[in-house]
Amino acid sequence: MLGTVDRIIDSYGARQEALVQILLDIQHELRWLPRPVLERVAARLELPLNLIYNVTTFYKHFSLVPQGRHSISVCVGTACHVRGASRLLGRVSEALGIKPDETTADEKFTLKTVSCLGCCALGPVMVLDGEYMSNPNSTDIAELIEKCE
Amino acid sequence: MAEVNLVINGEQVRAQEGMSILEAAREADIFIPTLCHHAEIDAYGACRLCVVELRQGDRSRVVASCLYPVAEGLVVETESEKIKNYRRTILNLLLQRWDNIPRALLDRYGAAPNPRYVENMTFCILCGLCVRYCRDVKGANVLGFIGRGTIRQVVVFPDQAMKYCPTCGNGEMECLHYCPTGVITSDYQGTGPANGQPLPHAYPVCIRDETNILEILERVGHLEY
Amino acid sequence: MARLASVADLEKLRQEIVAARDPGKTKIAICSGTGCRAYASEEVIAAFRAELDQRSLADKVEIVTTGCHGFCEQGPVLVIYPEEICYLKVKPEDVAEIIDQTLVGGQVIERLLYVGPDGEQKVKESEIPFYHHQQRLVFGSNRFIDPCNIDDYLALDGYRALAKCLTEMTPEEVLAEVDRANLRGRGGGGFPAGRKWAATRNAPGDIKYVIVNADEGDPGAYMDRSLLEGNPHSVLEGLVIGAYAIGAHLGYIYVRQEYPLAVDNLGRALEQMREYGLLGKDILGSGFDFEIEVHRGAGAFVSGESSALMSSIEGKVGEPRPKYIRTSISGVHGRPSNLNNVETWANVPLIINKGADWFTAIGTEGSKGTKIFSLVGKVNNTGLVEVPMGVSLRDIIFKIGGGIRGGKKFKAVQTGGPSGGVIPEEMLDLPVDFDALTQAGSMMGSGGMIVMDEDTCMVDVAKYFLEFLAEESCGKCVPCREGITQMLHLLRLICNGEGQPGDLELLEEIATMTKDCSLCALGQSAPNPVLSSLKYFRREYELHIEEKCCPAHVCKALVTYHIDPNKCRGCGACRRNCPVGAISGEKKQPHVIDLDKCTKCDTCFMVCPPKFSAVTKLSGSEQLPAAAPAGEQEQ
């Protein structure tokens, strides 16, 4: 794991101003940012840990907790909202038994909300592992969840 | 340094170029309230209690006096009706986080707790004085902000604390003197310096603040002590 | 390909590209923008390639994978040139028929054509009302260009404006032209770009930066994304021209990491620019050096604020800087930095090519040129539209947008995203420009335009924006952080049926203070969604407070679900789909919802067949229509 981190840091020449870019690449590869990784980044970039935590808890894309194997996103952009995104989010949340930004206990699903996916004509939209669905009802959602390994 | 002349509350005030309106006013003994300002630390502009009105003919503009630089001919009002109303609203809001705001300040602007507001009594108003003092003056980085928006908070980084706090101010911990609410010195849960401990064992700094973000971090071993 | 050493080289290359292309050759432009991709346009493209290969037609027909065409409602969209036949909602299984009937047989397939509300079909793209009423100066090239191929951009006179600047104009002349065009920032505030450029140019210091703000944060808008994805070179050309005028040798593009396609297409475009010598040392032999770095944003709305964005570029937390000093004087690393948004930069090559006089002839007195909007929500034709400034909201929503979905009644349109406001029906004739929208209590913003109908609750919309801002505020200053916290709390109480007299005045008190006292533009504009809806829809707030009624039936706590026994035919769809078993009833008998079990998930409302429409939402003192007299139901 730390080998990956070092490789990414080196690709940016361990420059302090590349901190956010480095963390993005690490997040992309590991899918979350465990504490030893943040300590390594701090040490290699010679930045204090409080700054690293400030940055990683400030930007929404960084996750300090492990993510589920499947990702379900519900768009809560304005267009989807006026077309009933909160009801959709409620249905998904109820079906999974978790709130947004949470992961199921079996680490199977992570539920996220996103703001505008650029396909407002489909709204309200749910995305399961990259597949878009327009306003699924409770039965549709239960079937989709059932299908996931 | 060049000298500039400005008018504060109808009074002619002289100031050095590069000063803020707040500094100029304080030198002239004109009161402007602040909660996040300290002469030894760079201005921060967070509490906004120091807002004043700049007048230009019929127009006026509200600015933070701790940051706005003095300039020749500036006309400043520090206690106009508008400003007093804004300060009352700001204090009313802050009372939901800190109910011990000095009485004199509350009375001056007629502030009082509003039962329609949601309470979040963390005793931390996020003025950042402790964080800034620790980081900018002491170079210690024991304290820091995490989160953003309405869940932002101040936390202690225990490893750093063990390294720096015991020697800071001969074991007195200098940051304590900068906290306007006194929460770092307080003893709500039997922790903190009053109990002879170097710093509250429990992060966050403001002991009553328990939000999700910390529980999550704790669960996965982030910030583990 | 060797680097182009001069403008003559560039023109020679352009001629070669154009000469190698046969204008009579059949070309199919298939939209592969984000919206059409969600409709599986990539499968359509793959089907075309396979089918053409199989019939050995691959060298007779050219497939161009383009960026967004704008008409997202009807995606996937494709246009067949030179005839300009436009097919909508194309599926992979339509591909063989399109090849047989249209490409080989020369016949138009009627069922894939646009059909207007009056039933009239349109064959050509330009005849479709959605496109017909637009003026697509900036966005129009998208449909001719494969964003991965710089030659497509060059074939459309790409980089001609840059060549003109570098060889025929001094930096001062370029700046004067942009200033004279009165190009105002398309990102939100509408600050004149010419003045901003001049301030950066004249600021002391040798090292200066130019920046593209592609941190499109408005959660209902995607025009910058589509422009970057579909025509990255138009933005990049504008940036290089700006850098030349300002005297910058390094540019940054700050793009949201949530836009992976934009990041990819940008990276490829930069590579191709370097290869051709349009970037790097001695561009086109002019002696002008310029480099561009891409920075991905990690998700923070507040980072769209210019000083916050610059902190982000430095790898720090994207918090706005508190100082009263412009970024054109002290920006990235404390150096003069000029920031404009994607669409603003994309306008620059047009102004240089066609001149400021041409540009100022379009638009209104104070707002020149066109503006791209993302027209979304309860409108028939969801999509991206580009219109000259000054067109009325009514024209955009009804002529281009085709009116309100499902025959519902228009209620309001929201512009400017979380910093903007709602505009009611009586102001629909408002000309769309920077100043008129601000005067109406909203703002242009980056171009989000969310249409709302009678089923949209204005209190809920205000609450929605504050929920967004509560999370997206950086949390540094008290007015924004605490003001949003308490305004949101009050709105939640009101939507929950716990509103009290005096709450609206309290909202206004906090809003006014937050507007005036916050540290940055996010906080200063955060109260707009509340203030504008209070201004135009105060009665709706009062109904929530006084009568515990949400007339739009949106606020969950104020709504109950019922089945109208006069309409229910007992088909059982609601009973079978209810996730909590709250619905009971015998087959062919009216069903009943157990209100204690009902979670108000809306599923029954969605699955009740439209011919029955028996599921009804009630709020406040509303009641179901009286039961029909016994016996009548049997008939």
C-alpha cells in the first residue's frame, strides 16, 4: 500500500503544492485514505498532519472510511430535486438500511449523493456502478440490489 | 510609513498606512468589538463582529474592520443602527454555541438567546485563535481544523500534543490564554489542564462537541491515541 | 507531425486537412455527451461501427463521436450530413435500419424524427424549434467536432484567432478588443473581462498567471462541462490569447474531478497542442512561450470562489482569502492572476476573429453576446441552450423549452444556482441579462435555469439550497456558518409543520445580516434563495406555518397519501409494490392505505396506472372528494 503511495508522490516530485492531486490519485487507487497513508504523505511532503487532515476532511471526494464494493449514487442536483430526488433517495436509503455517505455493514454498498451528473433529462437519476436509472420505484430498487454480488 | 487621515464616527483620526481600521480605531480609543482578533496574530476575519460601515456620499458598504486597510479620506461608522443590528444578530447566533458571552457585550447590543434557534453548545466559536497561535506563532501544529461548513471543528492531534504541549509556556500551554470562551481551560468532563493533564485527552478541543465526523474517524483508527 | 513554426505552417496544415475531407461524403455525428451517454449512445456508436464494417461501408461513411448537441431530452441524438437529417432517441437496434433505409436507400425514417406538440415532423436539425430559436455561437461547433481530434477544430478555423493575435496584434490591441467587446464574466458576477485582464496586466510583477475556472459548482448546471468535453480547444485557444494579452506564461485549468471525461479530453487536447507547437516555447514562431497545467478539484463548491480556487491550486484548503485585495493583484502564490470561467474564455476567439463590433451587436445594452443555459427541471425539452442576451425567459422556457411537462402549470424559474433566486410567472417577460436578473433578486450565475411547476414547493426549494450550502460553506465566518445553520433549522421546522408566527421575520433578519456581513461571495449570496422566494411566494410560507399545508404536496410531514375510492379499480399495483405492506384491498375493490405504516415513499403514486390516477396526496385541510353514492361505482 505504501509502495503505491510513494510511487504517486514521486510522480509529482513530492511537491507540496501537488498535495490535493496526490491525494486524489491515492484515493483513486486505494478507494479510501487510511491513517498510515496520510502519515506517509505528511512525512514525504514535509507537511504537518493537521494540514493533511484539514484538506482531506474539507474536500468531499476524499474518503477516510473504506468504501463498499458497489457504489450507488443518487443525484440531488436541483433539476433532480424538483423532480423528486429526495423521495428517490428515501427509497434507496430505506432499501439499503443506510444513510447517504454510509456503507452497509457487509461492505457491499456505499450510498452517495452527487450534485448534477449532466443528464437532467433522466431525472431523478440513480447510478449503480456506472449504470444510470431514471426514477426507479421501491420494487425496481429491491431487484437491483438483489442482483449485486 | 506615511500617515493617513480618516474619519471615524465623525472624529478625525490619524493612522499609519498599512494599519487596519480596527487598529486605527483602537489607537484612538474607539471601541469595536471582536472575538477572533489578537494583536499578536494575523487578522482572520471570521467572527465579523468588527463590521463597520464605510460611507461614500449616500452609499455605504459593510466591511470587516480587522482586515480593511485605512486610506486617506475614509469615512467610517462603527455604531450605526445597521451595524448594531448586525452585531445583535451575530451575537444571538453565537449564543447557540457559547452561552457565556460577556454580559456587557450582550447588553450593549441587546442580544439574547432565541428559543427558535437550534442549540449547538460546543463552547467553541471557531475563532481559530488557538489553532493560529499554535501554528503561526509556535510552529507546533498540535491543533487543527477538520471538516467544513456547519460541521467544521477544532481538534487536537495527540502525537503532536505529547511532543509540544508539556514544554509550551513551561507546562502552562500558552494557547489557553487566547481562547475567548475559555473552553480549553474548562473542566466539563473531568479532563483538561484543570485536572493536571497536558491537554484534554479527548479530542476535540471543545469537549462537548461530538459530531459524526469524529466518531467515524475514531472508528477506523484515524486520530487514534 | 512536426511543430508548426509559423502562421504560414498553420494555414498550410489547415488547407491540407480541409482538402483531405470530402464535403459530399456521408458523415454521421453522434452525440456522446454526458446526457446521451447515460442513454447508452456509446452502444449506438459501436453498433454503427460494427454494422458499417460488416457491409464494407466503413470508408464511405464517417462516424464522428461528438460532444453534447444540447437536446438532451431526446438523446441519443445523431445528425446525418450533408443532408442534416436529425434522428432522436436512437437505439442500437435502429442502426441497421438507418443504414439500409437512409444511408443506402436515401429514405428518411419517420419514426426517428422530431415530432412537435402539434404532431408536425421535422427532418432537419435546424428546423426543430428547440434549435431554431437559438443562436449557437459558442456551443454550436460541438456537433461538428470530435473533441479528441484537434484537426476537426482546425478545419473550422481553429487557432486562427490565436495566429492573428500573435502576428498582427500587440498584447495591448488584443486587450483593447476584448475590452471594447464588453465581454462580461459568464461564471456568475458578470465582471467585465477586459477590465480584469487590464488589472492583471498592469499589476506589478513579472510572473503572472491565467486560470480557467471549470469548477462548475451549481448543482443544476452542466454547460461548462459540456463545452470542455465537447470543444476543449475553443477554451484553450481563448486562454492562450488571454495569456498573450496579459503577459502570462503559465496557465492553470481548475476542473472538477467529478468530470472525468472533461479531464481526459483536456489532457488529450493539451498533448495535441504541444505536438503542433500551439503550446510550449515559441508558439507559431512568435517568440511567445506558454504552458498549461491541469488541476483537478476534489469537490468543494466554495472553491469556485476565485481566491479559494487559487488556494486550491496551491494544494491548500480551498477557503476564500479574507483580505480586501483583488486576485488580479495577488492571486496564486501571491502573484497577479486572472481567472475567467470556461464559457468566458471560449468567447475570446470569436471576438478576435469577428471583432468587437460584431460581438456588441448581439445582446442588450449592458450584456453583450450570447449565454448558454442548462434548461432543466419541469420543462419539456431538457437541454443546453444558447441564446443572445436579452431574450425573455418566456421565449427560452416556452419556445425553446417547449413549455411545462405533462401539461402542468408554470410556477417559477430558478436561475443562478445556490447564489440565485426564483422568478415568478408575472416576470416571465424579463429579458435575460446580468443586470435584469440581479434586479429581480436573482442572478445570472453560471447559467443554471431550473423550471418549476405547480408541484414544486418553494419553501422546500429554499430549504434544498440551504442544505446544499450548509455542507458547502467552508465554515470559517460566523454569518455564513451560523446564519445558514439557523436559517436551515427554521426552514426545516416550517416544512415539518412546526413553523410559528415570527419565523419569517427571523429568517429575514438572519438573511439580511448574512448577505452584508459574510466574508466571501458564497455567504453573501447564500440568503438569496430564501429572500427571493419570500419576496414572491410569501403566501406559500404562510400556508405552511398557519395551516400546516404544503399546497404543492412536497413536504413529507404535511402530506398524507390516500386512495380515492371513486377512482380505484382494485388493480393491485400499489399493493404489490408498497415496500412496507401498508396497502390492503381485495381484487377489483378500492384499496386503502394504512397511514400508520405508510412511509410516504411515493411508490404507490408512481405505479398507479395513469388511467385511474387513484392515489392522491392531501395536505392541510384538503379532503378526498366525497364518496360516490352507492351503486354508481358498479356502472
